[in-house]
Amino acid sequence: MVSLSTNPFFSLTTQNAASRSSSSLYSRFAASTKFNSFHANNKDHRKVVCACVAPPTNFKSEDSSALRFNGSSKSEQLSTLREQDGDSDVLIECRDVYKSFGEKKILNGVSFKIRHGEAVGIIGPSGTGKSTVLKIIAGLLIPDKGEVYIRGRKRVGLVSDDELHGLRIGLVFQSAALFDSLTVRENVGFLLYEHSSMPEDQISEVVKETLAAVGLKGVENRLPSELSGGMKKRVALARSIIYDNSKDSIEPEVLLYDEPTAGLDPIASTVVEDLIRSVHIKGQDARGKPGNIASYVVVTHQHSTIKRAIDRLVFLHKGKIVWEGMTHEFTTSTNPIVQQFASGSLEGPIKY
């Protein structure tokens, strides 16, 4: 996988080595799909695994709104602590963010906040910068202009794992980027096999429990080629939410979903949408236990996902936020852009 935009339900973790660059992050990221040997043979580079961790410096592990992240160089870190009354529950803030690729302007001053416990959707026409916003939040892209705050701390460049702890961010992409040559057990447990000190039999138990949380049992020894499309996405979701339960404290996690129901039929989409809800702290997973995800953000075009998995919407058009509101306000909005998008009409301000 060369393009980040084609990877689904896949979170990654990076660990610093001697030298860093944003290009090495992308090359390591590519190892997540077809190039498994790249990961195995390049121990001197950052390790990319399945759970995008980005912990901020000086955050206590017991902090109830922690996040996980990806990083770049040791000199690139969170700085400029920013405290505001009433913003203690803000996990992520984008403030006047701009991003271009060459001559093409993608984001033109995007500002919004993600608070603890929220289920937020980013919607809008194709090509308006929704996936770019997720990658900037996840630290895979650096804004050309503007600021990103993680728990009140301004992030400078890409985030370094060595300097951050306590807050996890999981980034899950569109298609089910599973390792083709690894079993379901090895895919889901990849992060733990790589970075934990847990014995293999204990990891296997955690994998079983995590698969059960997304409604899958008895598939541990299957290969991805033996799974349906919907099952692959559920396995990939399990990989993004697994954690080392041998630790004294488990940091809360924010998940970023990039079109999680893309390519699925309506019934399979409903399964995934309900799973997204179930692993949230306000839901119950397939085992009947409370979810662990503190907040999540979903980029989507599908009305079913908006209705079933999202509480608050942010509408992007031409790189700007043109409307924000609760899900129940979406179909009754008087904004002509929102009205056209909600109805699917060819008439209106959105042109193709």
C-alpha cells in the first residue's frame, strides 16, 4: 500500500529510533499491507503496528481522556500548553488549519473540537479534505498553517512516541488492511506480539476476548482470504481496539474512522455501524461489557452511518466547515449545501 487513503480499520503505533523523517513514516506505513517483510527487516526504523499510539508528554497514565499517536522526530513534540475554562474535556482541537498538496488547496481554515465522550461525523462532498483532516489529527500530515491541540497542548510537527504517553489515537482506514500471510490471531495481536512482554498464551486469550467484543468467535486460525469483506473489517476493528491488559492502567483511546462502511452491503454496514457504537464508552460490546473508546470521529458519505453511529456532524465543503449540528438537525437544516447533500439532488451549490 502506497496510498494512506486505502487502508482501513488499521491503527498504527510508531516507536522512535535514531533518525526520523515524515517520509520514513509513510514508508513504514506502507509495510502495513503487502510489504510485511519490510517491517521485519528494518528494525532500525520506526515500527509500524496496529494501534496508532500518540501519548502526550507529562500526561498521567491514569488521565481518563488519554489518546494514542504516531510520531516523527524527537525534536517534534507537543508544546504550548493551552488551558481554557470549559475546555477541560476537549481531547482534540483543530484551529484554522490549512493544507495544500502542490497547487491544490485542500483545507482552507478548518476549526473544530472533539470532546470526551463524543461521536462526531465529518461529512461533505468527495475531495473536500475530510480524510486529510483525519491524517492531520493523527499526526501523519503536518498542516501548512494553523494549529492542532492534543489535550490542550499545541502539537509541533509530527508527534514522537518517546516524548508522549497516556493518550491513544487509533486511525482506521477504508479497506481491511490485514496482513495477508498472517492468521487472524496474528493480525489482531500484532501490537502485543511486537511491543508487550505478555506471554503468547496470554496474548491469545486477549485476542479471543477482543474478537468476541466485535462479535467474532472461532476465527483465530483463519487467514484473511478465508473471511468475507464484513468479517475482515471486524477483524481490523478488533486490531485497532486491542490493548495490553497486563498494565496497571489502560489509557483511553480516540478512534478515527475513514469511511468504515465503504464497499459493504446495507446489512454488513449496519453490523459495522453498530460495532462502532458498541465499543464506545457509552455502548456495550458483543459481550455485554462497556466499550473502551473515549471518543470517535467518522468520515462518511453514507446516510445510514450518519443515523446509526454519529451524534454530531461537521460539514466540510471546499476545505471549509460550512455547517455544524446534531444528527437530528441534518435533514432539517436550511443551509442549501446541507440540503442538497442530504437529498442527493443535482441542483444546488455543490457541483461535480
